[in-house]
Amino acid sequence: MYLIVTKTFPPELGGMQNLMWGLANELSKNFMIKVFANFYEDHKIFDEQVSFSIERVGGIKFFRKYRKAQLINEFIKENKIEGIVADHWKSLELLKTNKKKICLIHGKEINHKKGTSLNKRVLDVLSNVETIVANSKYTKDLAVSLGVPQDKIVVINPGVDQVQELNQKTLNKVENLLKYKSPRLITVSRFDKRKNHEKIIMALRNLKQIYPEIVYICIGYGDEEKNIKKLVAELSLQSQVMFFKDISNDLKNSLVAKSNVFVMPSIIHKKSVEGFGIAYVEAAQYGVPSLGGKDGGASDAIEHQKTGLICDGTELNEVYSSINSMIENNKYLELGKAAKENSSKFQWNKIIEEYKKILT
């Protein structure tokens, strides 16, 4: 039996939640799996429908981590465990076991200056881990620069599920909604500084002069939502920007499928960095190419000049010219075709083989 220890898990929404779900689901096809996850409201219906055991741990955040560690330590003593797969170094910090440990790293959570107390805690935990799985080459290089032994790290990109056929009614609804709007840009992400909505909106003001019917679709929520909407109003772009949140997966995917370019030229903001960017691959599955930022792991998900473009997200001119070059002469069609073909290598049935090599 393998334990999967994670802070985030469905039905909670998000990239990390999807990653840990995909990993648990695929591993359960080959191994006995038990998941220890944090409590989330309305989890019971979800938990009853899966083929493996999920134990949820609730309570006040500070006490929860100790209670969770205690439960896991007791479970390990009483059961035959082959190993532990953790979503985060903090998920392993309080576990007392000599069993094989695998820790995933993503970027932001290890990005603490060398020599600081947090950096020392990260290194202390990772020194007792057999294998460290970095989500991109960028994250691996970051970890090495912060003192993590290179020979412990393997790069395994996050996986995606094979796309389901979209509901034709929803596709028709989206087409009616966007009827005369073209070209179509889209971002699916949290509204935070790192995702760089601001530069896209500023570029949109100039792009509007060339493409009067251009539209930018923003799906998500977050701390920067008010600031982004304020910027849209200041630049008089209300007719060009559409906001969506709390929508169904089917509507979200239909909006992506009916768009021309996925735009997320991420930047480094404080310690926050885009370790990989699964959203680029999800867009690629629908034949939509992406614009990503050079800061972070986007280049693992986007092949520059083939499945999309990589630019300097801090430079407005680069963001503008990159979007324009993808739109000009319908270049996005060629890039989108290559992106769709390339996306198959990220499907879970292929990615899981890399995890099986580590576990067996």
C-alpha cells in the first residue's frame, strides 16, 4: 500500500487539486492507495464515488497539521506501507518513518532564500526523501540553486486527463455569445499578480486599434479581481473584456475550445512563480496555442514557435507583439494544430509510467 499525503484534494477546485487527484486515481489502478487529505466541505459525495480510501482531517490549521501527522504515523505503525507520496515538503515534516518517501515540488513553496530558516526546513525535510519530483526543468534548477541535491531530483510534468467530447448545446451557446467577436483571447487562472492579466489588458488597448472586434475572456477569481476590472474601466475596454467565475467545467472548456489564443505570460512576483502551468496543456488539447512567460516552467508546456510562444512578461512590447504575431495571418491555427498533437504526451496514462519507475 502507498499513502498519498496532501493538503489539497477534490472536490476543492484548482491545479494542485487536479494534480493530486490524477496521481491518486492513476496509481490506484496499479497499487493499493490511501489518501490523507485536509477536510473540505461536501467531500462525502465525492469520496464515496472513488475506488480508494480517503481520510479527511479537519480542525484549526495550526492544530490540524499535528493531528494529521499523528494519524498518519499511527496508520504506518499498524499497516504494511510500501511508501509515501507527498504534495509538499510540509506534508512530510512531522512524519516519523523510514519508509520510502517521494515529495513533489512545484516552485513557489521551495522558493526561500538560501540560508533562511524556511530554506533550512525545506532542505532538512528533502534530505530524508528518496526521490524529489519537480514539475518542470525550471523547478529542478531552482531547487538545485537553493541547495537541494541534484541527484535526488527527477522531472515529471503534471498529467492531464483525456478531454471529453464537449456538449454541443454549450458550444452553440458560447458561439452565440461570442458571435461577432474575433480574434478571441482567453485566460483561465486565479487573478493574482503572477498571472499578469494587467499586461494583457494594456496590450489589448493597442490591439483593439488593429482588431476592433477583439475579445479577451477572463475565467477565474482572486485577490486582483477588483484591480483588473478597474484597469479595464480606466482603459475603456468593457466591450472587449468578458469576466466569468463559478461556471461549470463544460462551459469553461467550451469557452477555451472556441478561443484562438490562450494568454498567460506569467512573471515572478515576490516568491510566487509559475512552476509549470497545466492550463497551457489543457488549452492545447482543444487546439488552442498559448503565450507563456519566460520566468518559470512554461517552456516545459509550450514549445516556442511550435505550439505557442514564450515572451518576457515584464515587457509590455513583447506581450503585445507576441499576441499580434499569433493573430496575424491566423498563425494560431498552425500553432494550435501542433499544440494539440503535442498535448498527448502529457496524458496521465503516459505520465504515470514515470511515477511507476520510481515506486517499483
